[in-house]
Amino acid sequence: MEQDIVVENLVKKYGIVEAVRGISFHVARGEIFGFLGPNGAGKTTTIHILATLLKPTSGKAIVAGYDVVIEPDKVRRNIGVVFQDPSLDDNLTGYENLYIHGRLYGLNGQKLKERIEEVLKFVDLWEFRYRVVRTYSGGMRRRLEIARAMLHTPKILFLDEPTLGLDPQTRVHIWEYIKSLKKEYGTTIFLTTHYMEEAELLCDRVAIIDHGKIIALGTSEELKSMIGSDIVYVKLSKVDGDVCSRIFIEGLNGCKIIEGNTIALQVRKASEAIPAILSYLDRFEIKVLEVSYRRPTLNDVFIHLTGREMRDTEGSHLEVARMRRRARMR
Amino acid sequence: MLEHIYIMTYRQIKRFWRAKSRIAGMIINNILWLLFFGLGWAYTLRGPQFQILFKGLDYLAFLLPATFATSIFQASFMGGISVIWDKQFGFLKEVLVAPAPRSLTILGRALGDAVTSIANGLIMLALGFALSSKLNPQGLPIAIAIGFVMAVGFTSMGIAIASTMRSPEGFQLIVGTITMPMTLLSGSMFPLNMVPNWMQILALVSPLTYAVDLCRYHLTGVSLLNTIYPWLTQEIEIVLLLVTSLTLAFIAMKMFEKTTIE
């Protein structure tokens, strides 16, 4: 499979602070790849290096087939970037923002007009195109930035915390747009986030990053299976003592009766185990009232790997920023 | 190539045009300054002995063309602040990540700001024509050309300084400490004939002095610098101004290429 992003041993130091400490990964064409990690883990630094805005201290990054240090211009032509902080011109209209972007990327005339109409309609901002961006809401701005990043039909789209600071409803909307980007245009997408559900929902593969290092990489299924079992709860009409001994399925790690006619089964993969469990119970003519299961979340994975919650590390972001500033002043 | 220059020029002008309150503020400022400073001194310095001092001009005719130049200077130098706003509001990243060469986008930006500074100068000059009948409208096109060359130079200087700075306050501080002495030394408000030697030397270092003298020459026919230094002809002044502006533009392009986000 063709690789759109190849990163090998990438390192970025700010003075004595190592923001990125030797990361390596590949992103295949058409894939949605996510960097999941707490603030200050090195996600934005990585995106800035891949988008040619920062030079790496050492290591290699190939984006769209070009080295980001040797041929930044060719990389820039092939990527679209939505930054974490807004980067629109507030005093211009939505249309003008896109127009300037298009001209900077070498589009013009009728082709540019058509593209602007297409991307604005894609993010449902066509009717607001003549409004000055200052009057846009947070969600509208983010959509406009996505539209702008897509205007020159880049092969690869970088999204740095695409739903940061948006309300839950708007967040779901942005997710829809991102998913349809992949479906309709086959764009390769690299995104960073510190929201578990965003990584789980959107990404084909996720790299968990902490303190500038990738500590786990895989599909979210693979990551979650790292910490073992799902738990399936089955509520029965009546429970006799040996119900557990009647169920034999692959990957069963334990079965016990808990309160209220319910049995809890530890299985490797709930989605495969549930049909088997049900068919066993059916064979013994035990009536099933309710089935539910709990899966480990990516947060459980993060806790398993680092021993702390992703949310509790907000402070470290400030810490790094402060250390960076100090390092620069020297 | 022209494409990238053009689009940034377009953006700067569009932004200028959209900020109607800023334009209104500019006009009011100009009117107040001309009325109270210009007319005040014009009435004070009436009489034949002053005509000799101003080489046959009255004070208003002496002041107005120079004000055209200094107002372009101030507006264009201040234009660099938009680079800092763009840093703060993030638009700079959009420009930096685009495949368009940075040197060209910054050149386009300098041209755009130069055009808007000229607009500022022309508002000033329109008031000037209303106040004095001694200005020669035929000199206007060449005065505008001179203003443009100067504006490109000083916007570039503003951009070069702004590229290295983080806060608008710091930039304003620098602008204040540079524009004030340069405006006073340019010979715009008083002739340089009588000032001490060291001050004349400082004045000759500043390109604004040439721009002021050239604008005055083309709008009134009198060059005061030429009467002090006979070797300083119009041609030499124009060459000096052109060289400075091109150098400043080049420096701005080089400095902006190195700009990174952090």
C-alpha cells in the first residue's frame, strides 16, 4: 500500500526540552490516522513539523513523497492544514478568505469559483459566504477552516485538535464532515486529539503519544485488546448454580454469578462471544432477559500504559510552554 | 509569480477598505493637524522676512507638500503592525504554510500597504489644495510616484521589524521612537538651513528627508536641500531614495523568509 506519511526517528528539541523524542510511524493513503495524547505530549509540534512550519532537530519525515526539510514547497502544495488555533482573516468574508487561499495555491478564474462553491456547500456555509468572519460562530469558523484546507484538493489533510473548544453538538457535526471527506475524496487525514471518543470514532489507526513518545499504535480494537477482556453481563429469568459450567466458548476467562440473576463473563471479544453465549443458553432453554457488556475504553488503555488518566495531565502543557519560553530566552 | 504578489496586495487593500472607522479617524486626524498646527504657524510666520527663509514660499506652501510625504511615511511604517496582528490572530500561519514563496507574499503585502498609505497622503494633500492655492497640481503624479517608492521602503522596514516581534505594544514603542525624530528631522516643519551641523548630517542619513524635499520640489518648484547642498540634485535624491527603498524591501523579504511560528 502506498504510504502518504513516513516518519522515522523524529526528534524536536526546544533548548533542553525534548518535545518530540524519536517517533516513527507510517500513514497509508486514504487512512485516517490519529495522534491521541494529553496536552503537551508533542502532538502539535509533530503536526507543525509535518506541515513544514518547524524544522525537526533530527530524524526524517516524508509527506506525500517529499522530505519536509529538503522540499518543503512540494510538501506544501500537497497538504491542507487546519491549525489548533484559528487562522482566518477576521476582517474578510468567508468567500474572500477562500479566494485568497485559492490564489496563494495557484488556483484562479472559473475553476477557483467552482471550487469555492463546492467546498462552501460541503460545509454548509454557502449562504453565509458574504458575511465577515468576525460574525461567525466557533463551529462555523472551524468548518470554514476545513473548507479552506480542502480548497486546493490536497492529498493529505492535517487537523490539529479539530473539535477543541466546540460544544458537543457541533463536535458531532465536524465529525460527520471529516468522515465524509474520507468517503467522498479519499483524502488521507492525520489528526491529533485528546478526546478518546474522537479517536475511536474517526480513526482507522491511533497512536497514543505521551511525553513526546509513541507508547502504543494500532486500531482502537487492537489497542483495547491489549488490556485483555471485555465483560459480558447476561440477566436470566432464573439462575441455577451450575449455569457457568455449561458455557464453553473460546477465550472465556471467567464466569461468575453476580447479584440479581445476572452472570458476568470475561471474554476476549464480546462481539464474538455474545452470539455463542446466547446459543448455549438457548440450547439449555434458559431464558435471557438482558444482555450488556462493557468494553475497555482508550482511556483504560492510557491508564494501563502510563498509570494515570489522560485528563489529569492538563498542567503539564503549561509546564512545557513555560520551559520552552525559558529555553528560548537563554 | 505576480499572482502571489497581487493576492496579498489585494488582501491588504481589502482590509483597509473594510475598516471604515479607521479611514474616518485618519481623515479627522489630518484635518485637525493641518488646521491647528498648519494654520497656527502659517499665521505666526507671515511677512516678507519669512518668505526669504522659505525661499519664496509662505509657510503653508512650505508645509503642505512635506506633510504629504510625512503622512505617507507614518502610515506605511505603521503598516508593519499588521504582521504582528496576523501572528496573534493566526492568519500568518495560513500564509506560511502556503506553497507561494514567502518573499513574494511579503512583497505583495508591502505593495498593498504602500497603496493604502498613499491614500492617506492623498487625503492630506486634498486638504492641502483646499487650504493653499500655491500648490502645482501638475506635480501630483510624480509626487505620488515618489511617495510610492518611499512607502514601499518604509512598509518593508516596518515588516522587517515586526517579523522579529511578538507584541503590538513593543512594535508601537519602536515605531514611536523612530518616526518622531525622523519626521522632525526631515525638514517638513522647519527648514534645515538654520539647524546645527550635526543635525543636518543626521537629516541627510534619513531617506525621508529626500522624499520630503522631492515632494516639495515637484509640488511648489522649490528645493531647500539643493540650496544648502548644491551637489544634491533632484536626480541624486531620487537615486538615493530608490536605493534605500529597494534595500529595505530586500531586507524585509529575507527576514520574513526566516519567520517561524513557535
